[in-house]
Amino acid sequence: MPATPLAAHPSARPVPAFRGRIGSDARSGHYAVPRRYRLHLSPADPDGLRIAVTHSLLGLDRACPVTFLPAVPDCPDGGHSALRPLYEASAHHYTGPALAPVLSDDWSGRIVSTHGPDIARDLARHFGGGRTSLYPCGRESEIEAVERMCAQGIEGAAQRAGAAGTETSRSAAALDTLLETLGVLDQGLGSGPYLIDNQITAADVELWVALVQLDTVHRHHLDADAVRRVAGHPALWPYARRLAAHPAFGVHLDLDAVNRRHHARCQGLEAAGSAVQILDWAVHSTPETSKEAQVRQV
């Protein structure tokens, strides 16, 4: 799918406290060894959901176990108390919040990375084992373009369009950006079931999570007409519904957890769009029992 990169905008993601990488051999320090690493995720968080879906697509339950965290962090600074020992072991006198996602090294008891995109890429590149090529050779630039469109043209634009106190002109411009981005992606889905190469790639994971957030979080701060215009893309929402039925996607979609996280963090005002649900995610997804505070030991 050809995609035009958007101009740079500030990212809504926090600056990662740790950004180590997994390499291909022992010379890299952190190298791929089954069951050496552990993920600490809250799938109610967009980064956590992306990594959880990637982990399931790659079939890594045995190679890289997952500890699932609560939807709402239990520390006043927005961090998770369960992650505090890892942060303190990894940085002397660490004083920031202990945020998820985390990829930790069980051999050293320290954190490798808290940067969601790097974690997903390293899982795919070094633990995929040929099961699924989420980053097909030669298509990296297209995947990166989709990532920018989702972060800036969907997530960022939807936040700006629904932010309380935003000038009408700025809110309208943000909505225009959102609708334009959705239109480009909708056209990209016109020729096949997925964005790239007729197979699920990291671009589909990125777009699906962005659409989940758009319908379950951001639409609550948009007016009803805006949500109807967002919903009026004939390829995007059937695509989102189809992926929700895929076991690697829908199994991680806990709508109650997403809702609780939203209300714990939300500073905006509810608008009429709250009443205009685009998809009935509960019908199309296949959630397991709650993953909160659950440790998957395989």
C-alpha cells in the first residue's frame, strides 16, 4: 500500500526510560535465547495491545513468557508497583514512574527495553522463527509510513479534535486530518484483505490498534456527526471487525479494562459521539478471562 509520510508532530508516547535491543548473537549482549526474556504488558494500553498481538501472531508463549498487568496502574505517579523492583535494579536511584510495557532479562533481573516499537520489532526479527513475516523484506518503509499515519493522523489528530478547550478552527483542522488519513488507509484496503502483500504484517497490527482506540476511547470526545463521518469508510471497519475475530487479535481485547484505563486517565469532556458506537467489539472479539495480574507460565 503506497502511503505518504506525514509531517513530524510531537509523539504522545512517553520517552522510554530504557531502550536496549535484542541482537542476533552473543556479541550483542542481549541476544535471542528462548525463555531468557519476559514481557510485562497491560493490553488495555495501546503499546501493550500492539505487543500482545505481535507476541500471539508469532506464537511466542513458550519462548518469551508474559506477565499481564492491571489496566489501571496502582502507583500515584502512574506506574506499576509490580515493575518497581525491575526499574530500581536497572537504574541506580531511579525516581520516575515504573511504566509498561517492559521487556526484561530474567538472567540479569534487569530491563532491556521500555520502547514498544523496538520490542515488537525485536520479537519479530529474532524470535519469529519463520512462522509469520510481520516485517516482510523490502516493505519496511511502507510499514513505517503506516505507523506514522496511525500515530499522527489517527491517534494524535483524534486527541486534538476532541480535546477540551480547543479552538474550533484547530479542532476542525484536526478532524480533517483524521478523516483524510482514514480515507487514505481505506483506499489502501480496497485491493486486498490486508494493507501489504495480502498477509498480516506489523502495519495491520498498528492500524487495528489505532482503530480500536478510535472507537473505544477517542470517539467519546467527538460530536455525533464527526463519529458518523469517521464510521463512513467502507473498507476500514469491516477490516477491523475481521481482525477482531482473529484469535491473535481479539483474545487481547478487554473492553472493560480499556474503559477503566480511559476513565482513570481521561481529562476531556464527554461528547455526543459517545452514543454512536462504530463496532460492537464484544461480539466480534474473542477475549479470554481477565488477564489482570495474571502470570502466564508455559
